[in-house]
Amino acid sequence: MAQKKQQVHPIEPTGGPAKTDVESEELRRMKCTRYIAYLSAFALFETIVIMVCVVTLMRIRSPKFRFRAVSIENLNYTSDTTSPSFNIRFNAKVAVKNTNFGHFKFKNSTITLAYRGDHVGDAKISKARARARSTKKMNVTVDVNSDHVWSHSNLARDLNSGFLTLTSQGKLSGKVHLMKVMKRRRYAEMNCTIIINLVRRRIQDLKCR
């Protein structure tokens, strides 16, 4: 009996190498897309940082310069209509409020005190630095007297009323330093009114703007 010959079927190619190439190409594409996303995110971050710096730089404000408190250490006055006079020593607390994100470095300055526009005294301010978003506090002693007051009639009337009004003006010149590389010149100005209660020998009112 004749034996049947077994038919040998050719082995079909499995497509393994072709599939591997497709997967490799897909992985490369995914990596490339990921790198582009990282670079875009980094570029966006850099842009935001630059914009924040620019906005911060453009919005640099002038610090505020004020008397925080004033107390009387010594007070003498004469309300005689012919030769009225006063001699007062103050202890004052001065503040430089810096709201910027960089420190404010200022030079030596002087606060001038006046009575009805006539110069009556000075307070010296030494150069210093107000840190970023903080308040620099200083104590000063101020001596004022009526040696250069011209209007004796007004002075006698004010002294007899029991109240004496003085004004103070000052200006700090300095620079705001940002990130140790950027500097912008700014000025801090003082404009205060001090009302003294002569009878009680104390400060009745203190207003600054």
C-alpha cells in the first residue's frame, strides 16, 4: 500500500522584525514629543520669570518716611507778648517703610522742623538700609527753639492758647536694589504736623502724610 506523502506547508513569516521597527519608531516619536513638551514648559517658565521681574521692576514704589512717635524730654516756654519764646527737646521714633521686593539703601539726610514756616530745629538721619518689605526704625533727638521766629505776635498768641503747632519735612535719597543687579533711584519724603500741649507737656496730635 502506497504511503501518502505528507504535504509540507511553507512557514509564513511572522512579521516580527517589521513589528519591532514600528514599535521603535513609536518610542522615538514619543520621546521626541516628550522632549519638546519639556522644552516648551521650560521656555514658558522662563518667560513667566522674566515677566514677573519686569512687572516687579516697573512697580517699584517710593518708601514711606514718617515720625512713628514723638515724646517730649524737656520743655520751656515764655508767653510774654514782648518776648515770647520756647525751647523744646524731643525724642522721636522715625520709620522708613519699604514695600518693595528689594532693599532701599539711603544716604545721610536731615529732617527740618518749622513753626509757621520759620526754621526752628533739625534732626539728623544717618545713612542706612531698609530691608525688602520691612520697616527700618530709628531713634533721633530733636532740639527746637524760637530763636529764628520773626512773628512774635503770632507766637505769643499760640503760646497763650496752650498749643504749639510745628511741621516737619525731610527727604531720603537712595536706591532700591533688586536681585543684586538692578537698581532704581527712589526718594522717601516726610511731611508731618506735630501739635504740642504746652500745659500737659505732651504731644497732643501727630499726623503724617
